[in-house]
Amino acid sequence: MAEGVFKEGLLQGKVAFITGGSSGINLGIAAHFVKAGAKVAINGRNVEKLEGAVKALQAHGTAMGVPADVRDYAALEKALLTVREAYGEIDILVCGAAGNFPAPALGISSNGFKAVMDIDVLGTFNACRAAFEHLRKPGASVLNISAPQAYLPTAMQAHVCAAKAGVEMLTRVLAIEWGGAGVRINSIVPGPIDDTEGMRRLAPSESSRQRIAEALPLRRMGTQADIAQLALFLVSDAASYITGSMMVCDGGWSLLGSGLIMQAVGS
């Protein structure tokens, strides 16, 4: 965690449940939450990967893993109950499970399109819906991890564009419906974040990574810490009057437009 930005103990006494939490941006968020004093439960499908991530988190604080497929509502209900029994009331939900692969629309099968929609949209709904009974109190917070494809039509990403647009609208509707129960719901839109599976697929070579960095207004790739610091702010009391917002953290990536973005990637 960057020094001097958030004090230790910011999330002391809080319990967080993070889907897709065993790798990438979501694991980075989990690590920052643990260091800030929260008890964190990460969720994923790969048990071995989950166990490795938990071991790394436990070096800094309290963490556990709860395997479940976000497409399986009953499995998520069970996972959330397991966390509540172990740690007490849940205060924070981060919906980070997502699917992606670059392909033209004519190269995506019906099953491939459905898989991304099910993981991103249905998975986010399932996690939010199943967690509501645990979250319904003032101070509770939900973060949905989105992407620039939610509002930037992007070639080779028809499935992701549709899915993330769905996640964004779901975020806003739930913010309206659940605000009265004290639950705040916002989304984070990461840009090109280094050392993540998404960027390894989008920019597999060093030259493509360099082109992206040079094209960005801030002239650097983002880090997992950039996203985690924003997540810490959004779930903290400092953001107590923010709900239904889409927080873009992309170094100016989306300002380029999808055409320039794909050119920078080299597609």
C-alpha cells in the first residue's frame, strides 16, 4: 500500500467478500483491504489458485478462501453464509469475476458470448442479490469492477461491451433501489493495468505494452495499487455520499477512443 495515502486500520472491523479474488486486480484489492485491517474472503472457482492467494494474503492479515462459481446462485449463498459464520456481518462486496477473450463478433460462438454474459452480468447480479441480506445496513458498500468497453464500442470485444454495459446499468439500478437500506453501490473502470491476465491477452509483447504506455495521456501503465487505492476510498466513510457512480481510473485511456486504443495495441 502506498504510504501516506490511507492510514493503517482504515477498514478495521470490516468484513469484505471479493469475487474473482484469487488473481489480478481483485487480488490486489484484497491485499490492500487486508493491510487496511479488514477480514477478507476471496472467492473463485480454482481451489488450488484460491489457496495460494489466501496464503499470500494471510502474511498481512486475516483472509480466507471460499470456492464457488458466481453463475451458481445457491453456491454463492452458501459461500456468503460460510464467511458470515467465520467473520461476522459482511460490510463490503466486490464483484470482480469476469470473462474475456479477443475475437470478432463472427468469431464468437453463441456459447462463448453467453459465457461472458453469464460470468459478468449474471455473476454480478447473483453476488449482489445473494449478499443483500448480509449487507442491508448503513455503511455497507458494493463495488462492481467494470471496463471501458461498457461505454466505448470496441472491435473484437462485442461480448465484453455488452456484458460491461449491463454491469454498469445494474450498478445504477441497485444504487436507486438499495440506497434506502444504507447500501452504496459504485463501479470502478480500470484502464490498462500492468501484470494482469487481461493485459497479457491484449498486449502479449513488450513492444505492444510500450506502445500502450506511450499512447496514454499519463504515459504509463496503471498498477494494481492504483485500482486498490480507489477501491479503498470508495468503501471508506470518506465516500459516504457517493453511490451509483462510475469511477474511471485509466490514465486517460478512454479519452483516446476505441480506434486509437486498438491502434496502440497493434490490432
